[in-house]
Amino acid sequence: MVPPPGDPNRPVAMSVEERARSWQAFVTDQRFDAPPRRSRKVWQRMVVGRFVVYHIAVLFDPPHGDQSFEKLEVYEVKHGKIVAEYDGQYVASGRPQRDGRR
């Protein structure tokens, strides 16, 4: 039973869309198997002949921020269409890593 108007225990009125968004956020936070939220940011795009190379960062929201990484994605394009995709190497700073020797 909903408390009468003016009662401090009465829920706040909200639209159907707003209620659905809050419910979805609640359900997502309660699921233990929910994948972490992530976004992709393109640092650099380079076109070399028929190849397009993207240097991207995959950023995870906290508490999974330490799982963020950078990588290269290479696409082969012919006549305006992607004909092949090569999953590139993971990079830390965009530069090759040295083995510690000088």
C-alpha cells in the first residue's frame, strides 16, 4: 500500500523511463556475474596503403580500473570494405618494451 501524499515514507514520483533506468542500474549492480563496464578510446589512427591501424585504449570503470589496457587493431580494406581483421599486440605505452638491458 502506498502512503498518502505528504507522508515522508511516500516514494518519489518519477517517469516510467526514469524508474526503468534506476531498476536496471540496481539489477546490474546486484549481479555478481555482470561484466564490468568498459569504454574504448582511439588514441591514434593511421592509414598505410590498404591497412588501417588503430591504437586504442580499453578502459574499465572502477573497481576494475586495473584491468584497463591498450592495443593495436589492424584492418585490411579493399574497395571501401573490411576484408580482414588482425588482432594486434597489447601495448603499455605505444612503444616496444625493452628487456631491461641497455
